[in-house]
Amino acid sequence: MSMTERSTAPGAGSVPHDPRTVRRAMLAGSIGTLIEYYDFSVYGYLAVAIAPQFFPGHDPAAAVLAALGVFATGLLVRPIGGIFFGWLGDRLGRRKALVSSVLCMGTASSITGLLPTYSQIGVAAAVLLFLTRLVQGISSGGESVGAYTYIYESAPPRRRAFLGAVTPIGSNLGFVLSAATAGAISVFTTKDQMATWGWRLPFLMAVPLTLVCLWARMRIEDTPEFAEAARRSDIPKAPIREVLSTHRAALLQSMGLAMAQGGAIFLGLTYIGIYLTTDLGYDSTHVFWLTSGVVLITVLLMVPAGRLAARFGCRRVLLAGLLGFLVTAYPAMVLMGRHSLALAGVAYVLFMLSSAFVQVPAASLWPHLFERRVRYTGMAIGYNIGTVLAGGTAPYIAAWLVQHTGNLLSPAFFVMVVCVIGVGALLTVRKDL
């Protein structure tokens, strides 16, 4: 029996789905991913302000590269976190994994806002920043895939493609909130104030956000599928070994899709802001608000994307989204260089329109690739390795390409390459929801 057949075999979706449980699952999943992506992306938006505080030097570009390198290393450890939280979710329950991951993320982000700078303790400041990013990376390795898994298993089978929009809506609202917070603080602080203490405030907002998420997640129960499996003692003893021995094709498929989604979207959500301010010279406050508006537009498209996925299938909608990124990357970056922030905003929207039609169907397709026994672990490994290879590294690769080629448009070719990889992986997926 194939992997996709196993995931939809009799009994996989036959457990009852209480409407109240479904609503709580949607709330807990969306809030958790909102906080995760707020905590994780706010660093990218503030990289230009953070860089001289932890990596001082005469070359601002080198300092930004160093700061983005730390951003990338936070994602390099995602597979480690994925393996741990995947094991926790498949062995001890989805709920325990989700509560643990968001607590870990919120604590690390809050500590970042309290770190001393290079002028206070020297190189140790950069080391501490690196360590907090590692902790964030480990926790993020279990957060998104945990939310995908929890919502997929909590939703009635006929509504999974549509309700898959909930997690991407939460994650993108996290980007909106982080960009808007950075923009608001930059409005009310001078450049010197932003450099000395203003950059800390967005990180410290993680404290109340984490408390809200813990409240939501402490109210949920394990998914009906996992609860039924636990009742029957159908829990894998070694989920990692089981994934690697029986789900190799699904791992490669999820990895390729994650490379495409992560490479295109992380570049759009983090690097383009740096590109507009550092390379093209636009005011950072205006860029923060522009980014918030663009991402909010993509959020508004996610419910229609979910309806399309439910009607036409996740594979078709996802394919359309990947092709959209592929054909708009280069012209969008050309338009951004026309020395008009309004035109740059139009180009930014043009590029990011495809985001909803990639994220929403992928959110349901990923857990569909794996059977319930190892769904959390399988997704965590495949998704996080793909994200490491092309997602979190996207801003660094883009900045490196520009610096070493002198071509401001070179990041567009990176997007094209990862989208081709994603399309290739998608074409091997035989069974839709």
C-alpha cells in the first residue's frame, strides 16, 4: 500500500470530530503560528538595526551579512528541533509538543530583547545572540508542522483542504504584526534611540503573546486520531526509524515542496525589505509599513485559496502558486529598481500574490503525505530540511548573490530554481486530498 493510500485508509479519518474541538484547534493552531513567525521574523526586519549592535565594523554590508548569517543558523537547527518535537508529538501526543514548542520560542525571543550589546560585553554579545537564535530555531522545528498536523487531524476530512488556510493565516499575520511593530517603533524613535533600545521592544512583546498562546493551547485536547490510536496502543516505538524506512518518497516530496515555499516566501518576507532599504535606499519606516500591507493582502487571499483547494484539489492550486512565483520573480525585482516606492509596492504585491496559493494547499498536502503513526515526525524532518536548504538561508543567499555578482536582480534566479524543484516534487505526488 502506498503512503498516500495509507494516510487515507479506512480508519484514518473515521474518528468523530466535535465542532467545539475543531474550533479550539483552529484557534490554538493559528495563534501559535502567529507567535512563532512574529518571534522569528522580527529579527529579519530589524537586522539592519541589530547588525551594528552585535557586529560592529567599518563595512555595513558585512555587518548585515553577519546578522543574516545568525538568522540562517537559527533555521539550520530546525531539523534537530523537528526530530525532537516530532518524536514527542508521535509518542506522547500532539498537545504536549505544541505547548512545549511555543513556550521554548517565546522564552528565547524574550531573552533576545534583554541581551547586552557588543559595546557592553564584546564578542560574548554575538555569541549570546547566536545561542538565542539556536533555541528559536529548535522550537520552530516543531511548531509549524505541529500546527499543520493538529489542524489536519482535528478537521473533518471533507474540510481539510479549506481549513488548511488557518495555519498560514496565523503565520502570515505574525509577519504582519512583526513588520507593523518594527514600523511603529521606528516612527516614535530617532535613529539613535532605535539603535540603543528601540530594537529591543518588539522582542519583549513576545512575553504577552506567549502567555496568550499558552492559554489557548492549554485548553485543547489531543486530536481524535491520536486519542483513538493511544486508546488502541497503536503508538510507534521508534517514529524516526519508521519514517526513514517506510516513508522515503514522502520525505523527498515534502523536502522539495518546503524548499520551494521557504525559498520564495522567506525571500519575499525578509530579504525584500532589506533590499529596498539597503540596496535601493528607501526609508526603513515606509518599507516596514509597505511590507505589512503586502503581507496583509496575501492573508486576505488565503480563504479564497482554501476554497479553491477544496474545489479543485490542493495539487492544482499549489502548482499554480509555484508557477506564479516562477514567472513574477524577475519582473517584480526589475520594477522595484525603478526608483519609485509606489511602483516597488506594486511589484512587491505582484510577487507575493502567489504566496497564498502556495502556503494554503501545502499546509494540507504535507500531513496528507504521511500516515498518522509518523505524521508529526515525517513532516518535521522533510519540512525542516527543505526549509534549511532554501528557506531560512534565502535572505543570506540573496544578499550574498548581490554582493558577489553586483547584480541586484540575481535573487530572482534563486527563486526560479527553488520553484522548479518544488514543481518537480509536486508532480510526483499521485494522490490529492
